[in-house]
Amino acid sequence: MAAPLRPFRLRRPGNAQKFGAAAGSLRGLLRKGCRLLQLPLAGSRLCLYEDGTELSEAFFRTLPPQTELVLLRPGESWPGCCGDLQRFLAALCCRTDAVLEAARRLLEDERAPRRQRLLADLIHNLSGDSAAERRDEDGKWFEGLESRFKNKSSYMRYSCESRIRSYMKEVSNFISNVHPTARDAYKRILDLMSDKLKSVKYNGSYFDRTEEEAAMRLCTKEGWFSCQGPFDRDDCPCKHSINPYTNRESRILFSTWNLDHIIEKKRSVVPELAEAVKTRDGREVNWEYFYQLLFTMNNLKLVHIACHKKTNHNLSCDKTKIYRKRKQTREIS
């Protein structure tokens, strides 16, 4: 008995126009497609639009209705829809001004709210001058900032330093909650942490695209930052990204992104540091471990505001790292 007809959508490589065709077999669909698109049947093939997988009769039977397929003539190939995307991005980069102008014209006549938003976002992200670095090259970017900032990277470094300084202030202010007998020891650890932060300039390089060592910055050389996802995930489900070096609006919007402590600063790290100092009983507190948790990317994730979960993370410090291990001495007999 002949297989029931199922509908599919056919197209040619590099052509957005689609044609509907129904068939119960791969051979039947190929015959109809070649006739519809006026291609020779001999040597022609069908593949998935999504990833370029070439169809066999057995694979064809597993496809759901309305699957999008590409019809190839002899000698042609199809890398998948990523090829279309790569061509689009390449054209976008080469003709940014033309794309911006076209988007602005479309926005003038567009009435659908969702399309308005998409066009506005495209214009916003393409506007500005990401490559410009100095104030005299992109004055609009610096509007509202103090005159002491002469280039974008210096302000971005300052922005990161300010966040790290605020964390240090929180740790310092917690001293009022430390047991009176342990406050001197807690203060000594604060001094050690402060000196360490000063020596690395409060890790301002995290936001500085001019930092030569890639491991010390969170952005690309062009200034793009990617959300690292909520504390309980390895990636960002929404693929949030931003380039605050592009324009003033992006710079301001980036200030809403957070450096989130995976093991929470207020609920876990600082209270456990205070408790470690109080109960040290002759042991040496491993202050560098707490420093890593408080001020470095060992325990920080850059997250979009929507990915910043403020619920209890239910994570605690590693008990084996709170105190330094004592060096063992061997007796000489």
C-alpha cells in the first residue's frame, strides 16, 4: 500500500522563497520538487535546511510534516542554515551604515509593536562607535561622566573597581558583628585583603578591553560581554550579551548587570569568615581562600539582571580550606 502523502517545504540554496509539495516517498518528493523548481531529476538531492543532512528513503520516513528542505542540483552542497546566518552577519559587518539606514526607514512606517521593538534594538546595537576609545573620538559616550575619564577603558576599569571596593566595604562593616575577642584578628585579615586588592588595582581589568591578558578580562577585544548565566547553570539560557563600549545607552544599561557571588557573600562567605576567626583556636585562617571567594572570578559570575537569582543559593564555604594546613616537621633521630 502506498504511503500517505505528507506536506514539505522546499527551497533552493540562497533563496528565501519556499514551495509546498506533498509526497509519500523521497523519490516522489524529489520528482515533484525538480518539476516545480525546474531542475534535472538526475543527480539532484534533498537535504535538511537546518543542518544540511542529506536525505535517504529511511530518514525521509522519520521526518515530520512541514519539514523545510533544500533541493540541490548536481555538484551543489548546503552547509545548513548557519551558512545563511554567516552570510547575513558578513554583509551586516561590511555594510553597517546601509543596514542602519534601511532599518530607520522601516521603523518610520512600522506599526506592529514587536517589529518596532526589533528594529529599534537593531538600530540601538549598531549605532555608536565601538572602536572609538578617546573622549574626543566619541563625546556622546562620555555624557554625564566626570571629565577625568579621558577614554572608555579607564571608566570601565573604574566601574569594576567600584564594585569590588563596595564588596570590601561590606566585609569591613561586618566587624561590628564579629565577637569582641576576635575583632583584632579580623581587622588584620581586612588589612591583608585590602593590600592585596590595592596591588591588583581592585581587579578593574575585568571590564577593561585594553587588558592584554585575556584571562584578566571578561570581554572581547571589541568590548563584548556575555552573561555567564545564573549561579546554578553553566551558561546563559537567553544568550544575553552587551557591548557597553558602543554607545552611552549601552554603557548605562551595563550598570544593571551584576557580579553575582556563587557562594553568597552576605549569607555565607562573610559570616563564615567571622566564625573562622572566632573559633580558630590557634589555627591560621586561610584568608586568601576567602579573598578568592569575595573578589575574584573564582566565585563571581557576570550576569544579566534577569539571570541574577536573589534566592538563597544554599551553598557554603569548603570546610577543608578555611584554615591553612600546618606544615609537618620530621624529627631527626
